[in-house]
Amino acid sequence: MAKPFYITTPLYYVNASPHIGHSYTTVAADCLARFHRLRGDEVFLLTGTDEHGQKIEQAAAASGRTPQVFADEVVERFKALWGLLAISYDDFIRTTQERHVRVVQACLKTLEARGQLRHATYQGWYCTPCETFWTDAELTEGAACPSCQRAVERVAEDGWSLPLRPAQEWLRGFLRERPDWIQPAARFNEVQSLLERPLPEALCITRPRQRVNWGIPVPFSEGHVTYVWFDALLNYISAPGFGTEPARFARLWPADVHLIGKDILRHHAVYWPIILHALGLSDHEMPRMIVAHGWWKIGEQKMSKSRGNIVDPSVVVRELLHGQPYAADAYRYFLLREVPFGQDGAFSEEAILGRLQADLANDLGNLVHRTLSMLERYTAGKIPPAPAVGCAVEDEPIRQQALALPAQLDTALQELRFSQALEAVFRLVGDANRYIESQAPWQLAKAARGSDAASARRLEGVLWLLAETLRVVAIALEPFMPKVSAAMWRQLGFGSAPRRLSDLTVWPGCPAQQRVELAEVLFPKPEGSSR
Ligand code: MSP
């Protein structure tokens, strides 16, 4: 049996509610998961929450709750948002779950037993918002965190570390052999140049209890809890059952794609492979690809809680897009279309409303509504049969474009170029709208009423081609806008029949005389709007 396509998102910290940055990684992962399911692949999409560490301990204390109660509350907000955005995850792991704690402790014991850990005093700098240690050499001017530029605190504490340098040469060699391992290429280069200089001696993987109490107890050292990043990264193997469900683990591992933001590249592309290597998971069991996307910014600034410029996705969906029956899909579309994956993007209300109006209402919504209305009016709501003589010359470009779509989607999504995939779908949508203008079915209908048989035949041919185009667009949009896709599918008369990528190459694919359903406008104009 083929290995399921295993996709991960980062585990989100539960110190605060989810924002659009979190939703971006998750929507992208969901889109990829849905695309693979549409292809017929079995998929395992894993997401979850990162619940230990100093920053959650502090956030819980500030709210007067225990860390566990606090985490339980925030987790519900993440889950509710994933429900709202139709995230089709297969598993949701919380690092406070017993199934995870057990694996982390077993891994610590393994590393200790393999002689991989050093017990020593660690001296360095700690950034609590990033939950990351830095060495003197890594600090930027003014003792700021090199990642988020916030103040760091000096730490000198005894603990257990995983030496990094002995694995550095191995990792360099691994990257030389796998130049596609980290996407986009700029991120690969970043990691490669990081590895050209000596890495910090070691990664401290514990924290003394007197400083941080909220963590997984270290089984061989009562005074310590596990460092939150070591704990969290292991979720990628604890969820599929490393050490606890060997058969399931063997089937799922390695992860096919780790989707992350560029802020946590070093943790995933340097620490994580070194941890796996130290655990004795051999090279061919390394994750297959790491893809790091850019940041959503507000103006010039990265969105973050401490800067107070957080955008809450549920407010965007429920308030900004109020009155839109497919608001969550419109939001998904915006995230995936607006910025090429990997680059930074600017979030603004104008930008999302602009996309809604131009791409979704004027292009897609219009095409669907016009086509269904004309089918209703001119062919009694039934999809005409494919023309006996085949496609007319004027129809060829649209047909060719529709048939080229599966390969275009495949290429773009293999490389996680979501915006490029959507551009291809919307080129077809735009051309189909222009086709309506150039073929002017209303004039053909007029001539047909005057008993012109050729016009009557041609009218049917035009409407048939438009119905076929909508069928293709509905399938292609499933990973991006699952509810819109399902609505289009229903309106075309396919009911709840499954959508499959392979049906894109079936042409024609609409059963003749299938009854369509003229239903709601997919993207209505906001009330009182003149746009
Ligand atoms: N808990 C760690 C990850 C552990 S993974 C084993 C963590 N959590 S986080 O909640 O701070 O953020 C995780 C991810 O959220 C980032 O990597 C990125 O995917 C996403 N984003 C957070 N802010 C973002 C933006 N402003 N823009 C885009 N995505 C960003 O780090």
C-alpha cells in the first residue's frame, strides 16, 4: 500500500489567540492536503498546539489561571478557527497530551543511553517570545534577539545539551545531496551559509525547574524540564506513533512536507535533523521537504502580539466579510492568491475586499451566475449534449486551456506555488467570461427564436462549453475554496458526487441533459455598495 502523504504545520503556541499568520500556514497545508486527496492519495495532515514553556507559563499567570486550564481555553479557539476555515486535519496533537509526553521522555532516555547528551553549565542569551537560546556570537548589536530583535536575558544554568558540532559535517553532506530539501531556494541558501560557520557547540534541551516549571519532566534529572523546542519538534514523530505504534509509524514516516514560516527555519532545518540523527533515525527517514513561507505584515511590520498589530481571522471572516455566504473561502482565496508562497505580503482590508470584488464577484461569481441563468432561460435548465460535430473553432482555446489545467495545477502544487495555480484557474475563468461576450448567446437565442436552426445548435454548443468549463473550474478550486467548489458542483447538478482530479482530463464530463440548479449568487455585492 502506498505511503500516505504526510503534511505537518508548526504547533502553534497557546499564549494568545490565533492570528492570520497561523491561519496562513494551516490554510496552505490544508490546500495541499486537499489537492492530494483530490488526486486520490491517502493523506495525513497533522496540526496542533505547543503548550509548554516560559511564555505560556507567564501568559497563564498573567490571566490568573493554571497553564493547563489556560492552554485548554486557547486550544478551543484554534480548533474553532480551523472549523470555520474548513481545515481538514487528520490529527491534532497537543504537547500536553500523554501520548506525546511519553514519546518525548522515551527520546530523552534514548539520547542519554546512546551517550548523546552532555551535562554542563550553559551560558548564553534567551529570548522568551521566540523561546530560543542564542550565543554571544549570534547576538546582534545591543543584545537583541537576532530573530525578533527583542531584548534577550542572560542565562547561565546547568542542564543537558545535545552537541551540534559533531553532526555539522553530516548535515552539510546531507544538504549537498538534497538541494531541494528546503524550499524556496533562498531559504536553502540561508541554511547552507549558516552551516558554513561553526554551529553553536550544543543545543540546551532542558531548563531548570526553578526557572521554568511548565514543561515535560526530564526522566533522569528531577530538577529539570524539557526545553520547549525539543519537546515540540518531536510531535512530528510522536503523532504518527514513534516508539508506541511501530506499524503505524512505519507507514506514515517520514513527513513529506513540513510547512513552516521562515521565522522557524533554523529549528526545523538544523536542530530537527540533528535531533533525528542523534536518535538514530537514518538518512532515508529524514523528512522529505521543508517549505518556509514569508510573513504577513501590517504596513512594514511583522504581525505579532507584542507589537499589538494582530489581525484575527475570525473577525475578518465574520465582520469584514459579513454577508458573504462563502466568507471563509474568500479569506482562504485571498491568503493563497495574494502573495507568491515564500515571499512576504502586506495584509490590508482594501486588499482583501479588492480581491473579493475583482476576482471572486466579477470574474468567478459572474461566470457561474451568467452561465446558469442562460442554461435556465435557453435550455430549460438542462446541460445540452456535446455537439455531434465536436468543438467549434472558437471553442478550441477554452477547451485546450481546460485540458491543460491538471498539469498546470500539478506542477504548481508540487512546488507549493499556490498563487500560480490560482492564476491558471482564473485565466480560464476570465477567458470564459470573454468567450460569453464574443459569442453573445443572447443574440444566438434571438436568431434561434426566428427559427434559425444553426443558431439554435450553436447556442447549445456555447452553453455546453460553458458548463464544461464550470465543471473543470469547480474541481480545480476544491483545494482552495472547498465550499464554493461544492456549491458550484451542486449547482451544476452533480449533487454530492465526489470531485476527482482525474475527471479534469475527462472531456466532456457533464452528462447530457443534467439538470442544473440556479441557486444563490456566490459572492453578492455588499448591501448598499455601488461597486
Ligand atoms: N511553537 C512554535 C513552533 C513549533 S513547531 C514544532 C512557534 N509557534 S508560533 O505560534 O509562534 O508560530 C508558528 C508559525 O505561525 C510560524 O512559523 C508561521 O508559520 C506562523 N506565523 C506566525 N506569525 C506569522 C506572520 N506574521 N506571518 C506569517 N506566518 C507567521 O513558533
